[in-house]
Amino acid sequence: MSAMGINARVLKTAHLLATGQAKHTFQSKRTFAVTNNLNMKFVQFTYPSNPNEIRVGYLEGDKVVDINKADSLMPSTMLGVLNYEHCNRVFGFPTHKPPSVPVSEVTLKAPITGVDKILCVALNYADHCKEQNLQEPKIPIIFSKYARTIIGPNESVKIRTDVVKKPDWEVELAVVIGKTGTNIKAEEAKDYIFGYTIAQDITARDWQKEKNGGQFLLGKSQDTFCPLGPYILSADEVPDPHNLSICCSLNGVVKQSSNTCQLIHTIPKIIERITTVMTLYPGDIILTGTPGGVGVHRNPPEFLKPGDKLVSEIERLGTLEVKVEQF
């Protein structure tokens, strides 16, 4: 798509906003990821000179473009960019060759933070059900993690070793929602997806299964229990999210190796079920489930410990590496 075409679309959007006609356009069709620019990999990062200020950009090889510096009208966070008009402006940048800096000169953080909610799907891989001798659920089983559990590359999962004895790994394909929607039908769900990233649904099995009456919250939402990244790949660059290799290794040893074709409930069906009872907002994250190979079901069981290195990989989405430390 030419820069002229993108600019025309932005002007049309501005006109609709000014005349009050934009509501139907926003709810019926997603256009922000329809682009000929390949591999739009969105990241958040910090500069060494200001390590507490989150910036948003996208990768160009071994360099990163700071979106706000390329266009001072743009927000400086990923959540801020998830606005209809803002996304159109971003997809026009590669045509204009904006300035960039080497990735080695910044610190990558979680690609999105400050979101409204993280929703997760339990028992959603056929091989994960098989390793537990459980029947596949007839409907998506949904639970949540608190949004403040998110960490990114260059951060560590921190275990409260005095009270947590069974911390476990769960590599997952994460969906990032791009616009507000409720009562979304499965056939329309793709219009609400901004992109995909890698997640780890770190879980304290003792607090999930033994110490909270079987309720998941305290086992899933401990500080740092949602590593995310390294980038969000725009949805149009993932032709089939239900056919991606997915794996997780611990200290160089592969623990999980599967494919998203093992998903029991597809992403559109998950979005349809969630939005029958709640609204999804820009930036909301859906963790779609984990494949077989988690620590608790190995023989003998294995769990994370300080000093471990956890590496998660999903085809097209890169590699997410985090360390494990004592809280």
C-alpha cells in the first residue's frame, strides 16, 4: 500500500470522527493491519539515559524505529498506539524511511503493558489433555491473570521460594486485541485481532491446586508470572495461527514441543465465548493454552528454581528468554 493510500485513509477516518460517523466503521471492519509492509514487529523499550520511560517502536532488522520520534503526534506506548487512526499512521512509516537506532543500544521490555485484562484458556491442547488422561473440554474454559504480572525480555520470573514450592512453565500463543468489541461472532473475530506474541503462563501448582480451594487466581497471578514478547507481530503476517510450531526449553533441554494445530478450541471460538459475557478492549491479551510437557505432569515432576533459564519459541514470533530468580 502506498503512503498516499494510507494518508487518504487517515483523512477519511478524521472526517468520520469529525462528523460523528466513525462508530460503525470502527466496529465493523479492522483495517489497521491490512498492509504490504512485511513483518511489522512492534516492541516496547527503554533508552539507557531514561530507563524508567517506556517507548514504543517497531523492528527493522537489527534496528528499532521509535514511533514517537518518527512522528511526535504519536503516543509513546503500545497501548496508546492501539487507536484506529494511530495504527494507520504507523503502517505508513516504512515508506518514509524514518530514523532508527540499533537494538543493541536500547533495552527491550514487554511489548505491551497497562492493559485492561489477561484472559487464559485451560486445557486447550489435545496433547496437554492426553498427558493428564482428561477428556477434551466441550467449551473453552476461561480464567484470568492480573495484568501487572506482565514482564518482558531482560526481566526475570521471581519465585517466593519460602511459600512457593511448585512453580511451573506453560508456553502459549498470545492474542493481542486491537479494538473494542462485544458479542463478537467467530466469523468476525479476526477483525478484532491486532497481532500475536509469545507468553509464558507461569503457574505455582501448589497454589493452583492445593492452597486456594482449587481456584486458579493465586497460582496464576503472582508477581512476574506472565513473561511476554519479544515483539507483537501484526496479525496479517500470521496467515494461519492454528499451524505454528511451539516449544519451550529449560536450561537447554526441550520440555514442550508441539504445534498450534493441537488447539481444541480455535481463537475465533474463544473470542466469541468471551465476548458473550464481557467486552474486549484494545490491548487485552488472550493466552490460548499450553501444549503437553509441563513440569507437574512429568515423571518425576519438575519445577522452576532460581538460576534457571527458560526459553520459549513460536514459529514466526521469535524467541522469548527469561531467567528465574528468588523473589
